[in-house]
Amino acid sequence: MKRLCILALGIVALTAAAASRPPNLVFILTDNQGAWTLGCYGNPEIRTPNIDRLAAEGIRFTHALSSNPVCSPTRATFLTGLLPSQHGVHSFLDPKFMMGPEAYNTLQEFTSLGEVLQKAGYTCGLSGKWHLGANMTPSEGFTTWTTKPDGSTQEFYDQKVIENGQLRVEHGYTTDFWTRKGVEFIAANKDRPFFLYLAYNGPYSLGRLMLNKAQNRHADYYADKPLHSFPRDAMHPWQHDNKSFHNTDAARRRMASEVSGVDDGVGEIMAALAANGLDDNTLVVYTSDQGWMGGQNGMWGMGDHFRPIGAHELMMQIPLIFRQPGTIPAAQTCDALISNYDFMPSVLSQLGLGDRMPKQPPSPGRDFSPALRGKPLADWDNTVFYEMESTRAIRTARWKYVARFPSGPYELYDMQTDPHERFNQYGQPGTEELKSELSKQLDSFFSRYAAPKYDIWKGGGSKAKRHAP
């Protein structure tokens, strides 16, 4: 009994010490995951109890969208608050920019989230996928740096990792490895403010690995499941890659197993925060770099897997969950249209550092942090924008307009009556004025924010290889 009392007093002391300093930030970012794959977003088949608990204990955004459908650009946007046509990363980076003589940090010209937090007294650690260049060298405010040497994922076992500045093979399950390094970082920095960027390369859902059986603890559970939440449909005529995954049980089961594997990691991270007395003083964010489609409309993958490049809602819709007991009320949802370029200003504001948001280049990001505290988003402009290379889109509360430079094809959807984007109204009688107004809004937004050297519509270039005309 005496020992239990001493242990309880120790936990109370840890909690009190943590509460007297700025909140920690744990930013959990997954790779290629649509919100629809999670239980808290309505999936009845894939087991995600730990992520569901995050949502139950915090706030879940129902219409969070990525501004691009590919990993390098979206990761750059999360960390800078800038669009691809501002930071210049329009697509996924070539491996030569990550390792070797041509490697360089694509964010070096900007002030990113890690740099802001480091200057505010935070210790910053990366565990997981970087894919923004110069992968061997810590950068952007991070002093702890464990990552991958590349961007794609060939498998989740016996893979190369970078740890302590050295390249080696990790023989275990890499999802568990990133989690373990995150838990170690939390324990090592429990006495000071920290920022953990836990960037899983799972569930991934691409490449030949999708036809391999999963090896994690969930594989046997899903081995005989039909997984009807993955729709069966004829292949969309715009599908360019991933054709072998359509209507394939092996691919569905692999995806489900990897989603549940990530969920295990989330549970371990939350347990580590509680064990170190940091639960109430840590802002935890769960999201994905971009959305993903697993059979809906006969589509598998994201925008770059289609020709022309796609801008379907489920390629854009990401999970977005915030949790901090005592600060963020539990069991909230927010239906506002949110973009990942809104993430950095909102997180800094929630941490009490809103005045440190970089002013140049001007971010299009807006501060949605009042919603985290249970307040309405007064005067919120319910509009978000999207781009990949020559494809751009505007999404309003009701409409989506997709334009492709220089000559289309164009798309126009009524998202209230046609949420699955089955009927393209572009060119239909009576839509001319609407199309003109949406086109003007799209052009005005990018004219305001796009940097000339990275504005592809106006002859600008990209730091990444172009993948479509």
C-alpha cells in the first residue's frame, strides 16, 4: 500500500510539473490515408480503437482536406503553411534529392514549424518519414532525427532507416520502430517542452506490397474479411496506376492491417504520455498527408495515379483530430472546410505562439483554433483550394470546380446533391455564371499567393519532377 501511495504521489508530481510549462506537441502524420478508413469516421470494419478514443476525447474535423494529393508537397504545406506554388514542391521528390551529392533541404528558404518551436524553447524530434530532402542531416529545428532514406515504401520489414546519422537495416516492423523511437523521445524530454513529429510511412496503400500479405499482428484477423467498406466498381477510365489493386481482396486486407498497425502505435504513444505525467499538457494531433481512394468511383489511389491528375474529394479528405484534456472539450466535431495550409497558424495559436507565425511569404492559412476550444468559427470563409502541377480546384460549401491548365478537362460538381462526384455539370446549361464566378475566385486566390518562380500556370517551375502535362 505504501509503495502504491508513493507511486501515485510521483505521478501527481510529474503532472504538476508538466502543467507549469508550455504545452508539448505530438504531431502524428500518416501516409496515404483517407479519413473513411477510420472507425471514428464511420468505417465499421477496420479496427482503430486508439484513434477513435482520440476523437472521443477531443475534436474531429469532418471536412478537412489536403491542398495536394501527394506526400512531399503536403508535408511541406503542414510544416510551412504554404501552398505548393509557394514552397515549390509540387509533387513527390526524386530520391536523388534525399541522398547523395544532389541532396538538399527543400524547406531551407522558409521558416517552418520546427524552427518556430525551437526558437520558442522546444526540443524537436522527428521519427518517421521526411521526404523533403537531405534526409541524412537534421534540419528545420529538429535535433533528434530518425527517418527513412527515401520516400516510397517497398515493404514494412527489413527496411533501411537513418539513425544517429547512419544508414542501417531495421529488421523489425517499421511502424513499431517509429513508435518506439517516439516513446523514447517522450521519455528523454519529459522535463522540457517538446515537439514530436511522428511521421508514419504507413498505412501507405501503394506499390507491389499491396498484394503481399501483412505480417503484423492484425493480418490473421483480416485474412478472411470481405471488407465491404472498400467499394466494388468498374475501373475509372482515368485510372493510370494501381490497376492491379482494383477489386482485390489482398489489397483491401493489406490496407486494413496497416491501418490497424498504425492504431497500435497511437495507443503506445498515448500510454507513454500518461506514464510520464504529460497527458493533460500535450496537444496531440492525428492526421494524414493526403486522402486516398480504395475503390470508390472505381478509383484506387490519389491524384497523381490518374490522367488527367485527379481532384476527387476522397483524394483530398484527411482525418484531422486534436486532443488535449482540460483545454479541448471532448466529443466535439467541426464541419467547417479546413485545409492543411490552415494547420500551422492554428497549432501555433493553440500553443500560445500565434504571433510567431512567419509573415513572409504570406500564408493563406487561417486560424481555426477557436473551434478546438469549443467556440464557433466566426466569419469563417468556407472555401478551400487545391493544386497539383497544372491541376487546380476550388471547393466551397456546395460546389467544386476543377480546372486544368491550359485547356482542361474541367469539372463542376454540386457537392450537396452529388457528394460522390458522379455527374460533371461543367458545360451544362445554366451553369455558366457559376462556373465564371468559381473560376474568378480560383484565379484570384493563386494570383494573390503563388510565387512567380513556382507558379506552373504562369510558366514557373517545380522542385520536383513533373508527372503530368
